[in-house]
Amino acid sequence: MPPWSSRRSARRRPVPERGPGAPGVPDLSDLLNLAVEAARAGGAVLRARYGRPGRITMKPHGAGPVSEADLASEAAILARLRTTPIPVLSEEAGGAGSGRRWIVDPLDGTGNFIRHLPWFGVGVALATDDAVELGVVYVPITDELFAAARGRGATLNGGRIRVSETGSLAQSCIVTSIDQGMCAVPANIRRFARVAARVAEMVSPNAALVDLAYVAAGRTDGFWEDGLAPWDMAAGSVLVEEAGGTASQVDGTPLRLGRPGIAAANRRIHAELIAALAD
């Protein structure tokens, strides 16, 4: 059982029935609006605390740091999402590991935030098992709100976005994270070097949801990373797909939120990226 499915989510208040969904559950448009509201609320907390992360502790098993800002952002987000009867899976609070649930990353890029680097954001998604219905990524320092709902396209601050038109891996800018977890595995280092030798540019901001949002907006051409949890991938994956790209496991098989990794790119280079990762 994945570690994120081991805790129960807290009790929630029901909301009046709206739309054609299950009793007490708003329709998808209302849920997307709620996700936007929640992401902005978390982002407002992070913007106010930028440069002042508060007490920092290290999670067990090398899972990275968590700051008081992470927890404050999470509280603001959950206070809004728990007005629905939908369970929540959140990075710090845990919760529902399967079924229909909200999936929350209250601070994507905690290491950057702690170091006063502006590459961080908030992620809110809604998924049923592995099927992501909607996703929101909010970058508070630039006030950029990326949003997508399945079958409705992807937007940035209300305007439509599309993945890049880059036609080959050799012309592409590819993003991944370089950290202790990656460098501790020699095969991962060799794979990084192999991909880097085949692309025009490699970038390593270490904030997976923001990285995926930038792929969706066509700012970069592709992204991959191993070892990710559902909250690191869910919102970003639907953004990429609704912007015309492809998101899969690192081996090219269909994306599963319970498996720790993702490869996402525009459709012209996705297969080439998967092949480079597999060689």
C-alpha cells in the first residue's frame, strides 16, 4: 500500500446539491471554481510567508523538508475543499488513496521556497482512481493560474494554452529534477546524461507541478521525473493533456497515480523522449 493511502481524511461538511452529479456534490464547473479558489487561498498564504518559511523539519525516509508555510497553505486549501463531501488526499495530512478524491500539494517546490527562490506553486486536482478530472496549478509569485478540466482544454489566467510545436528531441528543452534521490542511483545518472546529450537544453527547477504547467503552456517541451507521489503529478498531468500533450509513466505506459513517476511532452516528441529514457 502506498504511504499516501495509509491515513484517513478528516470529517467534512456537506454542501447543497448542485448540478447533475451525486447528491451533495457540485458539477464539474463548480468543482473547478472551488479548486481555483482553494489554490489561490493556499498561494496567498505562501506569498505572505515568502522569505519567512517558519520552522522547518525533515520528513522521514528522505522525503524532504516541510515548513510551517506548507502546513498553513494546506490548512487554507483544505478549509475550502472540505465544504464538499469529496474526500481529500493531501501531501502533509494524508487521506484517501483511491476512489474519487481531491489531491492537494500545498507547496510544490518546498526547497525552493525555503531558499527564497521563486520557483514554487500550489496544486489541486480531482481524480477518480487514476482518471484526473480537473487540475489547478497556481504560481503565487507571478500570479499565474493554470487550470484544466477534462474535455474542456487548459488555460492560463483565463486564456487558452497549448503545448509547444517543437518537432524533435534534438531541438527541445527538457525539464527534470536533479537531487540526492536521483544522483544516488547510478542508472539514473546515466539516463540523465543520455537524455541531456540528445536535447538542446536541460533545466532543473525542482518543482514538478510548475514544471508540468510550463510544458502545458509551451514554455518547455517535456518533463520527466521518477519517485513522485500523486500530489506531485495529478494537476499537472491533466494540464498537459488538455493542452494537447501526452502524459504517461516514464516507460510510456498509461499514467497511474499510484506509480511514482511521469513523462510528459508535446505529442511530437513524447515517443522520442520515452525511447531516450529507455535506452
